[in-house]
Amino acid sequence: MNWRFWITVVSALSLSASATADEVSIFGSPTRGMAGAGIALMRSPTEQMYLNPAAVAYVRGVQFGVNNISIDTEGATIRQIRETVEIGQRGVVDLKDAARIISTFGEKDKVQAVANADVGLVFNGVAVTAGAVGDFRLYPNAQLQRWARGESNDLTGAQGDIYGLVAFSLPDITFGARLSAGSEQGEIAIGARLRVLRVFYTHYYADQTDLSSGNAGRRAVELGKADYLDKRGTGVDVGIIWKPNKELPLTYAVVVENLIEPNIEFPYTPPGAGTLPTTIKPLKRAIHAGVAMEGALGVTYVADWVDITNNLGKRELRFGAEKRLAGGLAIRAGYGSKSGWAIGGEIFGINVAVAQKFPLQVSRSFAF
């Protein structure tokens, strides 16, 4: 299989949409319009199973399609990134473009683009899918920012670093079951997802010499002479959905992301750190919990506590609400303690959302 081709595809996905808002999601999970809250919400099991594998237990019949598509940016709009970055044939970007890209976004504190996509077959509590997530980041240092903002004419000490992580799940195998939970006709759904992963890492940088002379840029020391590093591993996510009483519109959920952690590590040089690489493990165990309640007037309320142990360094409380309307329409809003506000809705089965900043997506996150 041509992995360079697939890296190019996933990179293009993160940069191809055109929008003026910094944070826009189309075809993503319903939770996107509620600041990421909703691991206990079972409105659309075929979409929610990517966040909580127990949701697959509620799927009946056979369904095939593309789900969980989202494209998020921080520090620049998708349009700005698309107009600046040319996807390379040997990695996230061609090395020859690194210095130009770093110069273009040099005034920013950080630029990030994240893309998710899944496709596959779901049938009666079992799913066989393939997925990809890409996380691409640019870090200009303080001297480069001052130069790019016109506050200094001196490039001495200026440097910018470009990182890329792309993970492919080929395949994901998810299965779930529903069990009775007591005399009050409560119910528990349990699910597990086996993820066969291949992960790619790259890191380029450009210093004052490259930026002033127009040179291409350089590979970070951890890459050696390669354009990217490549590791394989297997992980397992598990999820639980508990309805204490079928008569009460209250649902609880727990997700353990990477209960079995993939044995995937990369040497890593922090931005501007010269030749002193450390190590990163991009796929770590994380625990998330949530609750959903059907309230008056057909409004559903959700709340999640994400990354409870802070193993990813992204612990957050999230709150959201959804109102279903006639004709397959819905409106949503939410707030996250770290990410801020989000609003969204559903139009003819398509989920759209706009947010101040889209947060960590449960079961699709990197610790990096």
C-alpha cells in the first residue's frame, strides 16, 4: 500500500474546505455543536459509536457510509492554510516549502489543523470501519513572531517548527451488547473497539539562515534522513452506557480510551530545542464520563467530564443542550471550560457546527 499517498489524502482533507470561520465542522458528530459534550447521548448511534463504542449496541440493520468527518483549525482559518500550504508527496508538506510556510504564519503563537474521517460497515451491534486522524502544528518562536509582526528587523535566533502526526486505523472492529440491569427494566450497553493502527510522525524546522536566504528548511534531528517515522500498534477502547430505568430519560456513560495502549512511541524534539530529542507517546489511556437527560419541551441536556485523570493534559468540563425540531432539524449549543462556546444543528441529517475552539474529541485524540 502507498502510505505516502494516504498521508497526502488525509493532509488534503484537513486543508481543502473553504470557510471564513476559524472553527467549523461539517458532517461531524452531533456533539460538535455542544462543545464536544455528549458521550451519553444516543441520538445517532452510528455516529456516536466513534466516541463511545457501546453505542454500536443500539445499531440495528445494515448501514454503510462515511461518518465522523471534521476539520478544525486554530490560529488561522482553513482558507488561509489552504492558500498557503501545498500538500507534499513525501509527507505532510514538502520540505522545500517549510521555510515559506513558517514565514507566512510567523506572527502566530501557534497554528494547528486537525482532521478526522471514518468509513465502514455497521450491522446489528458490530462495525468494521477504517479511520484516520491527522494533527498538524506550526510553532514560531518569540523572535520569529517579533520579526513577522514588524517589531524587529533582526532574524537572529528566529526559528519555526512544523509537526505532523497521522494515525490510520485499518481496521477498527467494534462490537457491543445490551444487558438487563435490574428489576426496574434498566439496561446496560457495553462495547469494545479493537484498533489496528499505523502512525506517522514528521518534524521540519527553519532557522534564521533558512528564513533569510529562502532555503527549503531542514529535517529535525529525530528524523535522520527520512521524511517521516512510521510505527504500528494495536489499541482497545471500551465504553459503557447505563440507563437505570427505561421510564426515566436519564443515561450515564463511561469511555476508557486506549484501555490497552498501543505500543507506539516516537523520538521528539520540542520547538526550538536544537538537537536534544525526548520521547512522545501519542496514544495514551484516558477516562471520560458523561450524563444525558431528556428535559421539558423536548430539550436534551448533556454534561461530560473529559480526561478525568488528566493523562492527556486536557481535563475539561463540558455542557450542552439539543432541541429537536420538525422535519429532521435540530439546534444545539454548548460550553467547555477550556474550549469556550459552540453552536450547531442538524439539517436533513447533516451535522454542522461553529465553535470558539473545538476541543479534544473523545476516542480520537493525540497526547502531543
